[in-house]
Amino acid sequence: QVQLVESGGGLVQPGGSLRLSCAVSASFFSLNSMRWYRQGPGKERELVADFTYGRGVEYGGSLKGRLTFSKDDAKNTIHLQMSNLKSEDTAVYYCYVDQLFQGRRLVYWGQGTQVTVSS
């Protein structure tokens, strides 16, 4: 069982920046993909950043161009740096990792961290 703990959310003014972190209880060597999703009020969950070994980082959604995904292998932590935030970026941001094991994909989610963009 892999546990994920997000941090770094909070209230930020429009145009501001925020860095989210996700501490992963497993070694990165055991993982296949690491992702960030978000879910805004009344919206479906949206993939915003995807790192998969062998494929690198891909960004999606309306945050594209304002995001930087990074990972710290020594600390088993992944980060999401967001800049020039807008009110529509207000959402709960979720960390996700998966493992490939005996032909199955094992999926793990964090509890989410709230990001509110408001003046």
C-alpha cells in the first residue's frame, strides 16, 4: 500500500505562484506514473501533469504553460510549481501514482489539497 500526502495548498492572489508537494511512501523505482489532477467546484477531475518513466512529462488542461512538474528521488517527493494563477485554477489538487504489478495497474491517490485563487 502506497500512501500519498499532499501539502502546499492555500489562498493565493491572482497572478501569484504556488508550489504543491506530494510525499510518497514508496521508492520511485517501484512506480510507473506520477500525476497531478485537479477538480474545480462543479467540474470533473482533470489531469494537469503526467510523468511516466520512458515518456517524460506531459502537461494538460488550461494550466498548460504555467506548470512545472518535478520530482526529488532522494526524498520520494513530487512537486507541482504553478505560476500566474487565475481564479479558474481554484480547485482541489490531487497527487496520483501507480504501479504495474503482475499485469495489473495499482492506483493510489492523495487526499487532495485545496488551492484557492482570489483577491
